[in-house]
Amino acid sequence: MLRPHDQQVIAALASGSGPGAVGVIRVSGENSWAMLRTCFPHASTALRPRFATLQKMLDPKTSEILDEVVLLYFKGPKSFTGQDTLEIYCHGGPYIIRRILSTIYALGARPAEPGEFTKRALLNGKLDLTAAEGIKDLVEAESRQQWVAGRQLYQGKLREEIEGLRREIIGALAYLEAMIDFPDEGDTQNTTLDAVRTRVQSVLNVVHGLSSTINSGKIASRGLMVALAGAPNAGKSTLLNTLLGKDRAIVSEIAGTTRDYIEEPCLIDGRLIRLVDTAGIRETNDIIEQHGISLSTQLVREADVVLALKAADSSDDESSCLDRVLSNFDKPIITVMTKCDLARPAWGQKVLQLSCKSGDGLPELRNTLANIVDNATGDLEERPFITSSRHFDALAKAENSLRKFQSSDQASAGHEMLAFELQEAARALSSIVGDISSEDILDKIFSDFCIGK
């Protein structure tokens, strides 16, 4: 149900900020055309929906012509938001855009909140929550894997999978509740729960398989998180700057220069990589440096891949300290010998040898990281997958309820208890596609959207 807040006329720049040839201003809400009618004195009173017209837009207070614009009207509910919507295509100068928006706000509209247009589309049943999340991924896509993730969600592959699972659970629930409500009827008397058990197990298998796609899905939508770990002066910051193609981190021969982490996205052969430069790992009594090393350890724990950097001129103590830290983590660790232009010790023959100064090993490293992304996301176009912790948590709740059904069934629990667990599983799955009653949860989901979308 829409709140009054969700029916107010809102407006925002829907195109990119900054100077441009064309700016697109979107206006949506109940009676939005009636509100803006005075800005377009030469437009027909009954504006033709889905028909673009060239109009002079005026400031109704001063009668000053703001710009000559293309005006496009979408009559609700046949619009993106499901409400009356206007799109104004104006010249993209910042001053013109500010004047047009301030004029619209003066007439009673309010600035749109982040993602509010898409949120209204959800509330009006124009799309489900996974499609809304897909729109966000498409808008933010910098790489093919992000585009694939966004397109999958927007086109409804995850929604179709979830709705199929819900239908199976509801079918099992209907059979179970028939046994509860009509225990003495001929159709249910002397029957067993075998059909229900089979359906539950089938759904459980699919839910578990869908949950297992979370790592690949996150790599597709957010990029591969690569932590650069190593002793001080192992070349972490130099490698970060080299892969980014710019000086982002301070490089110094003074050990312990990097005490906090730096995270930067970059494209490597078209794949999105999130590089994280961490503080040097070593034994130290410096309290601030200890905090940085503790943070480095946490980042290594969160990363998808760790590059363990060991300088060609490093000591055994430095290498052993790094090895002790990394031995606690079960994730891909790529050992790299840096500064191979200075020396090539025997231990480095079995690892990737790298020199940011000469460029040796850089093509191999880029190719390795690109292959990791491809291996993780290569088959995602062919099957549904999840991309966020929200999806994963909801699937985990559904799986937990289904397993409770099985354990309760084995313990000969009553049919009412079994039905309750199936209802909980169906409710958890519904939350993925948009059955969310809490406005706070919806606000949190859309808070990361850009203004105007």
C-alpha cells in the first residue's frame, strides 16, 4: 500500500551530473502534469501519452523561457513508476538544469530520494525486488560480469526460480493442510506424507545449490576482491599503483609507511577487480602499526583472493611471519616474488616472479586474475544465481525451516508443526522477490541507489 509520501510529485536529474549535450529530468507522482502545466503554455491541455513534443518551458513566476525542451508524457499506470510521469529533455548545462529543477520544486514537487523512482515501480507492482536490484547493477556496471549480473536479475531469472520453489512449497503445504482439516475424508484418510517429503527434499536441494552461488554472484556484481598482503617494503603499494596506472598509494623505502588499507577498483582485461593494499605484516611493538596489521588480517579474511607478496631480497623471518598469518585462511593464495629485477633466489623459481620496474610478470599476473574471474562467473549466464547477502540470508532462513520440517517429521511431530515450518520457508523465499512489510528494510535496500533512478 502506498503511503502519502509515495504519492507526492518528485523530480530529479535522471542523466549524469556535470555538463553534457542533453540532460534528462524525470518527474513522477499523482497529477504531475497538472502541476507542471503552467510551465508549458503552448502544450495541449490533454497531453498525448508516449508522444514527444518540442516545447518552450517557462518559469511561470517570471514568464522567462528557461529552455526549449523535448517533453515526453507517460500516463500511469503505463509508466516505469506506475504513476503519471514526465521526462524533460533539456540542454545539459548545469545552470539550465538547476533552473528547471528549482522551478519544478517551487511548484510543489520535492527532490527524489535515492532510488525512489525504482522503489515506486516496486510498490506499484511494475517490477519485483530482484529486478530493482538488477537495475542498480546495470546502472553501476563497469564490466561484462557486472552487466551479466544486472541483466540476470532484471530479466527475472532469479524471480522465476524463487517463484517455482514457492509453488512447490505451497503445493506441499496444501496437501498437508488438507490432511489437517479433513483427516477423515476419503482422499486423505490412510495417506502418508511421502509426496510432501519428496517435494520438500527437492526444494531443499535447489535452495542449497542456489545458496552456493553467492561467491560467484558477488564477484560478478561487485568485482573480485584481491588483498595484497606481505611484509613492509614487499612492493604492495607499488603493485597497486602499477595495476591502477596511477599513484594512489604512497611508496617509500621506510618500513611501515602503509598503516591503513587502501581499496581501489580497476579493470584488468575488462574484468572488475577490487584491489586492497594492506599494512605490512610483521612483528612490531608499535601500537598503531599493530592495529593496521590486525586490520590487514581481517581484510585477508574477507578477500576472494590473496596475493602473498615476498620481495626477492626479503629475509626468512619476514616470509615466515606472513606464512603464519596466511596459514589460517582457506582461500586462494597466489605467492608472488616481487622485485625480481634485483635478485632471483632459488625459492622464487616455483612462484610468479614480478617486477613493477621492468614489467616482468605483470602480463602473467593480469591473466591469472582475469582467469579467476572467468572461472567464477563463466557459467552464470546459463543459470540463476544470487548476488547479495540479502538473498543469501533469506535462502538460509528457508533452508533452516525446511530442515526443521525434516527433523520434526522424523520426530513424529504434529501436522500443524510441519505446516508452520513450510509457511516459514515460503515466507523467507517471498522476501527475496519483494514480500517485505518493513518500510525500513526497503529504505535500506534503495539507499544505495543513485538519485534519479
